[in-house]
Amino acid sequence: LDTTFNCEIAVNLRSEKTDQRPIVSHLLCKGMAGRLRPSLLVAALSLLVLLTPSTKAFDIEGRVILPETTPNALDTELVLSKEQGDEVRTFPLPDGRFAFHNVPAGKHYLEVELVGLVYSTVELTVGVAGDVNALLSDVINRPVVPYPLVLRPIGRLEFFQKPQPFNVMAFIKTPYGIMIIFGIFSLVVMPRLRAYSEELNSEETAEESTVPPPTVTAVASPRQLQQRRKDR
Amino acid sequence: MRRALIALAIMLTLINPSAHALLESQASKYSWLLQNVGTVTDADLGQHLITLSEQGVLASLSPGDGRLLWRKVLSPGARLVSGPGVAVAIEPARVLAFAATNGALLWERPAVEADVAFTANGRLVLTAQDAVHVLAASNGVVVASSKVHVDGEEPSEARPSVHSAGADAATALLAIWAPIRRALVVLQLDSSSGALTQIASHALPAKVQVDLDPAAVAFLAGSRLLAVTADGSTLCHAETQGDAPLSCEAQRTADARPLSGFRLLKVRPCGAYPALPVQTPDGLALFAYQRGALGAIAFVPGGVGAACALDAAGQASAAVLVEGDPLSGPGAARVDFLNPADGGHEAAWLAARPGTLQALRAQLLLLKAQAGFGSAEEAAEVAAFQHATDDRLRPFRDADGFRKQILVLTEHGKLVSLHSSDGHVLWTLTLPRSGALTFRRVLMWREPHTLHGELEVVVLAEGASGGAACVVDAYSGRLAATLPLPGGMRSWAPLPAPVAEADASSFVYLGVPLDPAAPAPVLPDTPAAHAAAAAAAADTLGVLARDATGLRGLGLGKDGALEARWAAPLAGPGREVLAVARSASRPNAPGPFAKAFGGVDVRYRYLNPSLTLVATGASAGTGPGADGSVPPLTVHLLDGVTGRTLWSASHEGGRGPVRAVVADNWAAYHFWSAAAGRWQVGVVELYEAGERRVSVAQLALAGPPNSTLPARRPPALEAYAASYHTKLAAAALGVTRTAHGTTAPQLLLGTTGGQVYMLDRRLLDPRRPVVDKPTPGMLAEGLAPYASELPLAGGAFATRGARVARLADLLADPATLESSSLLLARGLDLYGARLAPSATFDQVPDDFPYALLVLIVLGMGSGAAALRRLSARRAVNRLWE
């Protein structure tokens, strides 16, 4: 099975998507005449392919789900933070589809920016063959997202307090409600308490006093005087 | 489960309740947003007014009033081509088409060095490298494609520009600069089949050394083409067809200056006589090609762009865009307003308010509008009345400190004063500029001791050979003086304290020259300022210089030059300085000097106004070094006076970008953790250790101690640090500031998406314990159990539903009332808001029912009177019975 090789193998890694010139790596076998197993050669070639800097770039596609009640859906932006440090922004089509072009292999992060809705950050691992593995990086257990991506909102942000309907009990608990209750109490209840107190005081005074109190019955009222005039 | 609910309950209570207590209808009372489109460089005045700016903002404006209809923020340097119902933006690596009506993206296509033109039959021709495509404009579907090839030229050199001036509606013309032949080749494209036919080749005369710019070619409606050299100095013309050489002539501006070095905007065919806009530093020059010669037709000072418009008769004309200077320049400051009593300004303002009849009419119109019967004119009248009578908009200072001026310095040297209540322009001053000056900063210059003195600011404009300091009266916008500045300055640093004069305090600035051996100039160049600088020479001055090796602290030497007092070589190969932040606290309001741990154990905060944070490490996208490793993110807290390291920490996997803020005794920094794949916020607090620990009883009995400490003999410190995950990517960090520092501060996190999030400091407390059940001490102190994820609540967004494009800076200043802090978020837009970090505890709420209170008081009074009367009558009746 030993084979003698005398060859020149070119590994062409021309980019399919970019305009970059092809990278051609030459593996010269001429000086390797000897006992080299084909499996070793394949392994060497594979190692060479792995070690050669890849310039392949691919498209990342997906769809962002925008609820129908989103008033500012046209303001949606998608941000791809590349492993290489740069950042690319794009906009979705009205039906939510989006694409990033010429994305190199590596680990990238995709975020959806839309005021009022919260989306998970997607960690994208693009392989040298263009395979894309996606997972939600800020969710517990980092669930896998199928590709092509479908990005759904995980929450809605309420920036304002919703106006509450009038609540009688809540109003009564406010200082104004307490003032009104106190006012009603002062107007209605307290006079009765005062009258009861006066009567009680007068009764107690009458009981405790040995001297008969001056009576006002000696003074006839106008009605009594008028009655007396009639009697006469 | 129960413990988790308890922790959740504590977290929810920590989220600022005031942020939730705002109705949508109240938002405009506390905040405003000024959206900018940038410095407009290209526009189309067709059915829709579409503009594209230097900052890459594609926008649609209302032709009637300039109102912004929609906006897309693209890459700077993008170009605009408009067609029927479609606005096409050309970026360096892609082409995007938007619907002109609402800005929805119609299609997008990757294309390198592309050019686009519409044919008369509505097709779109797109050239990219050596290919040309014909697309349907509405959906971007490719109808036909061809390769562009010029005989004798390298295919990769073909960079055709495409133009719509074809022989008929289905054709377009392509102009290609052939560098080997030094000729302009013209191809005709059949948009139906994609077939290309060469119809002309015009050689460039040998006397013209500069190549032609293929993007600056115009085809006249007749049979002539215009081309301009890449440097914008020479105009060439020829018949469209044939192989005659180009006729070229160097051009000059209207004032006979050569065009060389001037920026040439894209030549826009506009009927039979195209306008050639040429951008100059002073304005816009317009040229027209008529009868075989080019002549200047107009020079518009301050003009920044030109567009082609069709008048009512369908005739083409050139329109000039004047003043596109966005209010998003390099500097901003918030200063006080004029005292209302001075000069009778308030009386004049009150006299200008609408009279009683006008007020009555406005109220009636308001009722009519609320009933749904009001017209647009009446609504505008009501709005004008409300604007004229709104107390928030008075142009004078108020007792609460809510009304202030915001001075914004633009890149083109305009100083604009805005009202802090709604952002409306109070005055505008165009600063004088001679030569190529760069306007850098707006700083305080003179602050009066009384309410009646003049407040002045200074604008620093720098140039290579020298600059100018423009002193401006902040109340009126009057240019008070212009002082010369020496050139070659790295920055200008303020002295630690202003110079006190009889009626005002004057600020003194020390120039930091690029040449370390050069003497440091003093601004103003007065004996008092020099004396103040000499007096401060013994100190480090807190001037920091940042270079590739790290940070250096500078002091003023005896020879008048700045000298390094200390150095912190924190950077090196593979490790760079990612962020430097200095204390944002005011020295006179550093906040509480102590904190009670667990409600009983009182510790002194380490309040050092020179506290400086330095973050070093690898920036985003940095690969492994020679040893295959990436350096961790390292954060140091330094004393800015001595350079002494007070605390440091290292984050494995931490990367830039890093945003940081320092306030009081704590610092926060935001970074990317490549290890976790998340954004993280780190926070550190410093306390004094040792015998200075006191009890609450001691504090209550003895009062606050003197906490002044010598910088060169700092006390032993206790540091508490923690880090948290956050979902928000930060573009800027800030902290709320209040008048006395007693209101609990909040961390302001400006996101890359243009929002500002208020993060309660208690949520960032590094002492949040890792326990399941909170202890009584934790409950007393309000400490929540540690959770790695910071909460995200809609009510905590200071920007609410607004978005500040390209947010870059947060400026928070205190109001007079302790509860309030004034926020200014700057980016491409400006956003102003009044914040209440700990609720409005010292204010009557805006929705306070004054009428109900009056009714209740009157009711109670009436009831008391009635009761008194009833009581008296009853007593009399009882007596008579």
C-alpha cells in the first residue's frame, strides 16, 4: 500500500461571495518521495486547509417577528457584532426578512433593536463551510435556534404608567378623601356628639347640685304669652 | 420558590417608583427630543424631499415645514439616488432601496463600489465592479446582467458610473475611466436585454495630469458630456458620441480662486443645463454649463448642498441647501439663565403674553378642539397660546433650577442656546473663523457671584498654527471678545479652582502642548491667571496625559513647562488603554460621607475627587497574541494626584469597548465578556478601613467629622466589588447628580440603540450577598440578594419611547431642588429630560388637584358656618321650648 508521490497539489480557497483574490496554497510532494500513506496525505491536506486562513464569507438570513400592534416596526434595526470587532447594521423588509452579506466564519452576535420590544441576543457560529449554529446567549440554558433564524420578541417594555379608572376607595384613602370624610364627620357627627354631651352635662349638673338651678320656665315664651293673651 | 419570590419582591421595590409614575401624556412636560438629519450633502426635491447627509442619514422631510417624516441612519459617506417612489442609498459595500413614502426597506443587495441610475422607463441600472445589472426598482429583481469590458483594459479596473441620459427611455449610458488608455469610454446599455455597446472613447489631454473621476460625469440632454478630474480642479467636455479628445480647462471659483482641493459634489444632471455644485469652506459655488462654456452662476455663503428641482412648469432648476449644521457638535454645556429681575426682561416677557381676550379665545378654541370641531389653524393657534403662556418656557431662571440654557457647539462653529425645558432655540451665534479652525469645546469663563452679574463662556477653536478663544455672553449670545491661542496644543485643562475676583470667579485653563518641552500657556494671559497657575504649580493639577504606555500625571514645573509627576505604565504590546474616567462628583456635594452597613455599622466612604479609573486590555476584534493568549481586562482605580493604585481587578475574557464612570466613592464600568458572550457591568466601592469606623450613636452625638485626608498618606481602604450581566450594550455611562448629593444616585446607561436606562445604585451594590433569604440587616439596608442578571424595566428608561441616534455622551447636572437632575443625551440627536432619581419628594406633583383642595376648603368653611348657624338656632329653639 505504500505509494510514492511526485505531485503538486493546489488548494484553492477562492471565496465564493467576496471579490478577494483566490488564496492558493501549494503542497509540493516532489521531495517527499518515500513511503507516505494516502491516509497521512489526506490528513496533511486537511491540516493545511484548517491552518490556512479562510477568507470565505457567507450570508446570514432570517426573519424577525414583529407583532402587528407594533407602531414603530419600520424603525427596527438588526445589529451584527462580528468577531473581528466591526459592527454591521441592517433593516428588515416589511415582512420581517433580513440578510447580512459577506459574513466571515467565526462567532458573531446578532441583536434586534426596536424601542418597546425585547429580543434575545443570538450567538451565531459560522463554520468555514458556511454552516450556521445559533443559540440564544442571554437565556438560561442557551437554547438552540434553528437556521434560518426566526427571532421572536421575548417581552414588551411599558414606558408609561397606564391611566387608572376612578376608584372610590383609592380616593378616600388620599389626603383629599380623608379631608372630605373628616369634613363630613365634623358637620354631621360631631354636632350630635356635642348635643349629647351638653345634655349629659346638664343632667349630671342637675343631679349633683343641691341648689335648684335657675329655671327659664319663669320667662314665658312668645308663644305662651300669645296664648295667655287669648285666654284672657 | 418562596425565597425567590422574596428576592423578586425586593428587586421590584428597588426599581425606581418615580419612573413608573409617569403617564404618556405627561412625557412632553419632562422631556424633549431634537432629531437631526446631519449636514445635508445631497437631496432630491421631487415628489418627496429626500436628503442624505455627511453623517450618512437618509431622511424624508416634509416640503412644507421641514418636519422629519422618516429617517434611516446609514454609514457615513453614503450616496443618494432617487427614482419614482424609491430612494436608493449607495454604501461602500451594499445598495439599499427604501420606499420614499414611509422609509420601508424594499430591497438590499451587496455591491462593492456601486453606482446606480434610473432609466426613464423606471428600471434601475446598477454597476458593481465590472458588472452591470438591470433591476426592477420596486423589488430589486435582476432583469438582465452584463460584464463590462473595455478593450485593452484590465477587467478588474472597470469602475463604471451609470447615468440615465440614454438615447431613449430604455437605455442608459455608462462612463468608464480607462486608466491605461487615459480615456473616458462611454457605453450604451439596453435595459431590456442588458446588451452593452461602446459609443465613444474620449482621450484625456496629456496636459491634464490628474485622472478623471468617473462618478463626476454628467450627460446633457443633448449630445454633450461633462467630466471633472478627481481633484475637482479641471472640467472637461466633449460630444457624447465619437472619439474626439476631451477639451479640458482648469476652473476657478467666483472669486477667482482655483478649485484645487475643493470638494466636488456629485454632478447632478438637471435639464439641459446641469448645475455643478462645488463645496468650499465658506459656502457653495454653483456653476452652469451653457453654450460650451462653464460659468459661475451663484455663490451661496453657508450653502452645504445642492439639488435639482422641477418647478411648476416642469423646468429644471438648481436649489441650494443652506445650513445643514446639526446640533450635535463637539461640545455642550448647561448654564444658568438670566436673572428675571435684571433689565426688566421678565416684565417685558409678561407684557408680551397674550391678553385676557386672547386667553378667552384660546380657551374657547381649546374646548372646540376637544369636542372634535377644531381646524388645524385653530389647533396651531391654541398651541401658540400655550407656548406663549407656559411657565416652563420662561427664558429666566427659576427657584427650582429647572430652567437653564443648554449651549451646543457645532462642528462648523455655531454656538446655539437651547431652552432646557423643551429644546427650543433661544439664540444662535456664528463664531468668526479665519482659516481651518476646528471648534473643540465650550467652557465656563466667568461666573458672577451674584444673581445680577454677567455669565460668560469661552469657545476654543484650534488650528495647526494657532487658534482663538471666543468669549461669549451666555445671556445674550453676544461675542464679548476674541483672544488668540497658541497652536500645537493637546488639550486645555482647568485649574482646580477659579480665580475669585470682586464680583465674579474667572476660570483659568492651562494648555497641554504636544511638545512636552514647550511651555504651558495660560488662558487668559493675565497676571492674575499666571499667579493662580504658579500657585498651583506645587500640585499635580490633576492633568492626565494618555499615551501608548498608559497614563501620566502632569504638574506645572518651575520653568513653566508641564512635567510628569507620576506614570502608570498599564498598557503595552497587545494591551491598550480602553477607558479613562474621572470623578463626576462635584467637590462641594460629594454626597453622604458615611454609610451604615446593615443599618448599624457605619463606615466612612472614601471620597476622593481625584479618583480615576483606567481600564486596559484588548479591544474588540483583537486576536490572540504571540503566546496564543488574549490579555484579560484589567481595571485600576488610581489616585489622580499621586498615581497610587488604590484597587485593581482583572476580568478573564473581558474585552473592549469599555465605558466607565466614577462618582463619590464608587465606580462602574461596562465591558464585553467574550468568555460569557454577554455584556457585563462591574462596580467597585471604596470605604475607609480601620479605627475611623464609627457608630450611629457617635455620629448622632458628635456630628460629621472632618473627612479631609492627605493624598500622599491615604488611609487603609476596604473595597467591595462585583459584576453583573446586562442585556444592554452601552455607548456611554453617566450618573445622576443632585444639588446636595443626598438623593440616591442612579447609573445612567446610554445604549447603542439610543436609549438611556436608569439603573438604581442599590441594584449594583457590590455587597449584595449571595444568600437565598435576606437577613434583617439586609432588609434594613435595602440590599437585595445577589442575582447575576440586572433587571430590565420599561419604566426605568429615561428616554421612554424616544431614541437618540448615535448616542455618544450623557451630561447630568443638578437642579436647585435636591430631588431633580437634568439629563442631556447627545449624539446625532439631542435629548433633554428632568429626572427624579428618588421620586419627587420635595415637589408638589403636577397633577395635584388644586381645584379639589379649594373646593374642600371652601366646603368645609361653608359647612362650618352653616353648622354654627344651625347650632345657634337649635340652641335658641331649645331655650324657647
